[in-house]
Amino acid sequence: MASYNKFQVAAENLPEGVHNLGADTLKVMLCLTAPVATNTVKANLTEIAAGNGYTAGGATPSITSSAHTTGTYKLVLADVSWTASGGAIADFRYAVLYNDTPTSPADPVIAWWDYGSTVTVADGEVFSWDADPTNGILTLA
């Protein structure tokens, strides 16, 4: 199971209105080089090469729920997957969630997941980024 990590800037961007998590376009991209907690935007990261079923910029998960219950907000996203076709998808280890909507700052990062070792998706195989449908991607209380 992948481990969740928060980018530090997300703690500031959320209350300052950079993100509208219920309406903005969120994306999940794949990286082989480790993100660090102090990264602030997508441009700070090294995305894997596009091709063989992976599109530059990553995939867009649909927003399943963006709501609060008794003062605790929860963001729930749908899973996204990539199917290797015409060859293997470039090796990766990290999945990064970022917001593709804001222009200043452009593409602010929110969180990343570490799969613990390099992931290889051979031709014809499918990799799924599994969003937690019960606990959500993040909660704010």
C-alpha cells in the first residue's frame, strides 16, 4: 500500500483560497524522482516521460464528494488508471496530486503517495491509483 505525504504548502494554500477542491481540476501524475515536503508547484517535480498509455500532466480523477459533516470536511476522489499500450509506461515510484486550475501559483501541489519501490507497468498491464473511498484524500477538522 502506498504511503500518503502532504506537501507543506497545501496547509497554507487551502485557507488562503488557492484551491476550490470541489470545483477545480485536480490531476494525478507519476514521478520516479522523490518529491519533498517543501515542493510548492508541479514544476518543482520531475514527471515521467509521456507515452505508451501515460499522458503528460497525468490523469484527472473525478470528484466523488467534497463536503463536510458536522464541521469535518472530506475530499473523496475516484480512482484513476493507466494501461500500458505499445510498450511499458516509464518506471515510477510516486503519484502526485496537484491542482491544474490556478494560474498563480500555477499547478500547486497537494499531496503525494510513495509506493515504496519502483513500479513497472509492462505492455498490456494496468496500474491504478486507488483513492480511499471511505476516508477520502484529505480531511480538515
